[in-house]
Amino acid sequence: MNFVYHMVPKNMSGHYLIPLNRMKDIDENLYARYNSKYDDHPERAFLMEREVPLLDCLWNDVVHFSTLHPHHVYKELKKLDLNLKENMKFYKIPIERLEDNENVLYRYEKKYYNGPAEPIAPENLEYLNIEDYSELEELPSDTLKYFVDESEKDERVGIFHYVPHVLSKGKVRIDDVEIVNWSEDIEDTVEEETRHF
């Protein structure tokens, strides 16, 4: 089985992940809180108006999922001796949960990426075929280089920079999915699951 990953929100309620722009109609205070993450860098504000061409919608009209188990990220950042939160939790969602939505794979390749203020390059997007999807098994080399470069500059690191994402237009049910801690080794988690069957 293949999975996508999404950080567990601090103030999660309900049984579905929904796009940020849909949250505005449900809870304006919660929308404002999550929306504030775009205020921490001048260029990030442009993401609010960024279009996702193949889905004919805005960046915040979709739910964003990593295609890589977060432990791979944690392990590499730990090697750089960065001050990490040990207990970041992520939903581990079977890719089939997205089958009722419109989905694209955002390849997020460095050579086609010009920053958050620029439009998404067509070369970085493709429609997602759920049956053909395979989750990533290691960090892209550009992500590793980015981690090293940013840590040397003492900059805040974007933890999924240059990691391919699935952008899903619609809601995604998460009430019974597994939650993983990014600091726990993947093999330990698999062994624990095996012991329960």
C-alpha cells in the first residue's frame, strides 16, 4: 500500500482535512490562525494568489500532501544538529482516500522552481493516476543540499522543500488513519504494526 502524509494540525476537529480556503466558511478564527503562516516571509504572501493550473484553482483551494515518509526528513535534519521538535505528528493516509478528488502531482523539481512568488511551471505538474502512484523512498538530492546550505546560514529550514507533493482538490477523510511521529524509525513502526496482526 502507498501513502501520502500531512502534518496533524494543532487544532484539528472533525473527520476531514479540507483546503484552507474552505475553512474560511467554517471557522474564521481558525482560518486566520492557519493563514498567518504566510506572513513569516515576504514572498510567501504570493502563495495566497498562486494558481494550480491543471486544477484551475488557487494554492489554498487544495490539500497538500508529502509523498515522502516524514522520518526521512527528520533523520537528515537531525544529522545537521538542528533544533528539532521531536514529536511532530503526521497522518499516514492511503492514497486511495484521494480517489474522489481531482489530484495532481507537484514534482517540485528545483530546475523548474523559481520561488513562491512565481507561477508553477507546467513541467512541475502532472495529473495523478492513483493506481500508478508510488510514495517516495528517499529525500531528493536537491532537498539534502538545501538542508545543508540553509543550516550553514542559520536559516529556518522548509522541511519538505523540493519534495514532490500531491495537491488534492476536495476533502480527505482521516478519522481512522494511522498517525506517525516523525522521530520514530520507520522499521520500528512496521514491526509494531506486524505484532498487532
